[in-house]
Amino acid sequence: MAIVALVGRPNVGKSALFNRMTESRRAIVEDVPGVTRDRLYEDTQWNGRFFTLVDTGGIWISGGDDDLLGMTKVQTEIAINEAQVIVFVVDGQAGPTTADFDVLEILRKTRKPVILAVNKAESHKTTGAEFYEFGLDEPVLVSAIHGEGTGDLLDRIALNLPPEGEDESARVQEEIRIALAGRPNVGKSSLLNTLTGEERTLVTPIPGTTRDVVDSVLQVEDQRYIILDTAGLRRPSKISDKLEEKTVQRTLDAIRKADVVLLMLAANEPITAQDQRIAGQIQKAGKGCVVLLNKSDLVKGTTVPIQKVVREELKFLNYSSVIPVSVVTQWHLDRIWPAISEAYDSFTKRITTHQLNQLIQEAVHLNPPPTDKGRSLKIFYATQVSNKPPHFVLFVNDPELVHFSYSRYLENRLREKYGFRGSPIQLSFRPRSRRDLA
């Protein structure tokens, strides 16, 4: 699909416009320059024309001495280079600024279609006439806050898109959505950059340089992956402002939307309460999971003892594979894709009712349920009601007779027979109703 990039100096409303045009709240919007640091991608369509919209960080022309701002500029330049159409967003209330002219100079060199969008045009007094000196086509007046003019802007974009390809509107096979999660500075963005082969997100030794959830689309053989890179989750006491709270919420949202979560830990550091909290969020969301022990190259000797510690301290993720890796040396990175595929297959697996009931009968025969005050649990039948994750309902005479240990026994039998490596499975016990007896 064609790529359309939103470009402009900081704080002109690019992220708000991105959210409005994609009918989402993907981009963090805050009245502070420099909130968007990475590139955000979202597939959208207008009147049957499909394209990918990209939100970028503002171009800080004067920020070259600042490492982070300089890297933000690089992110924007990458978006400009890969785009077929550029939307140059300016502030209609502020009027043309020196920074706008600096951005314009960069865009002129691309020789690509540039659409001028005058944002914050809520007032009828805003005509955009002062922007004619840019020498571009007639500006499109928009208000990202109120949604005014966005249809006109989308019309202009559609007119400038390259000729429609034969497969533009064809939908690819089901995508696997992956979230990269972990506390700040354990190597999530470095891993994403390595997997995608480009500077996809900012990589600096400064904890917290990724603020948005960043989508990368990868095609590995016949499978399409959507990777969500997230800001590292911090301890509640470290969440110092409203922007940081929004970032943490976006991370939790990414975990909820993912099929499989890659939980990154630092192999050369002890498991922290933060690590356990993030793991708890993954388990609570019921997501597939692969644990990556990054920085394993810094560990002397084998990582087997560390893997054992991880399994002991993150017992609620005992269904996950634990893979020692090194993003720096790329050691064992080739094991990630097979582990993701295994977790996703488990996450989406379905067992027929016949197979399930046969397994339950065998399990009960081998290990009958314990009695409680002379009463015994009776399991009449079972069925799988959903997947993502697999959820099994067992109809019994009295759910209160189900002891936790027996539920765990049945889960273990399911895993022994059908695997489910990398995915949680859920067992629910319900009383058999009169309708079930009929």
C-alpha cells in the first residue's frame, strides 16, 4: 500500500490529525513539543483507496546537538523517504514560522507530492492566505480537534496517491500481533530495529525514549506480523506526569491487543518487582507469551540456572518458553520466530468435543477427584467454548467441589496431550442445568 506521511515542526497537531484521520487514539496527544518520538503506522482507507498513514515526530532543525532530538529527526527523514505522499502540517493560529520554512526546504528536495494542511483552523477568521508564500497548491484548512476539513484533506490525499495496484484492497492472511514488553532499557527497541533491519524506534541509553506504541509490519515467509513496541512499564511511584500515565496505559492496551507478548528481561540482572508486575499483566490479560533473556552475552557460563530462577519467580507464566538471547551479538535471535509461531498456534488451538471428553475421562480414571465430606466431584462432560486463549468449560455436579489442585491436574493433562506451549488455558466449572439433562 502507498504510504502517506504527516510531517511538520513540533506541536502543530500532527498526532491529533493522525488520530482523527485513522479514527483511533493510537498517537499520544499532549500540548508539549516533542511528545511523538517514533513513527506510528496505521492502515486506513478513503472512498475505497487504501493507504498507510504515518505520524512522525516534529522536525527540530535547531536540535542537532541533542542526541534524542537528532534521532527524532532521523525518524522523520525515514518516513519522508519511504512515503509516496507528504502532508505538510502547519499551525493556522501561529501562521508561518522560520521552522516551517526550514521544514519546507527539506520537503522541496524530495520531489514528491506535498499537501499543505493548515491545522487549528477552528476560527472562521483563519483563511490560510498567509501560507500561499510557500508556493504550494491551495492549502486545506482542517481542525483535528473538531474534525472539520479532514474529509477534504483525505480527498486531496486520494487524488495524489499512485495508481491503484491490483492487490491494494486484498486482505492478507490473518496477522499475528506481537507486543514487546518489559521494563525500560532492557533492549526492546534494539530488538525491534534488529528484526526489521532499520532504525524503527529510537535507541538510546536513556530509559523511556519510546513513548508511543509503534507498529512494525513484517513479512516472514508466508506469515505477516504486526509488532507493537511499547514504552517500558515503570513502577507507579515513578510515573511523574500525565504524559507518562498515558504511555503506561498505551503499553497495557498493547498487551491486551496482542496475540503473543515477548517479555524481555535482562539476564545479567535479578528479576525485579517491576518484571513480576509486567508478567502479571500479561497473565491477567490471558495472552500468549515468550520470555526473552536479553544480554545473555554478559553472563559468565551457562544461562540454565538463570532460566530456572525465571521459572521459579514467574510461576504464573510457566507455560512460556524462556529463550536466552543477545540483541547486540544476535545470538539465538533465530529462535524467536519459531517460539512465536508455537505460542500463536497454542493460543488459537481448538480441541474437538470428542477428543476433550475422551481425555477428561482418562484423567478421571487415572486420578479420581478427592471426596469432600463424603461428596465426590462428578464431571459429566466438557467443551471448548473459545480460543485466544483456549477456554474449556466442564459441567459438574457442584463447582464448589473442584479443588485448585485438581483443576491444575486437569490442565497439566491437557498440556501433556496437546502441548499449548506459550499459551495460557482457562478451565471453568459449571453446574449441569436441567436443560443439559434433557
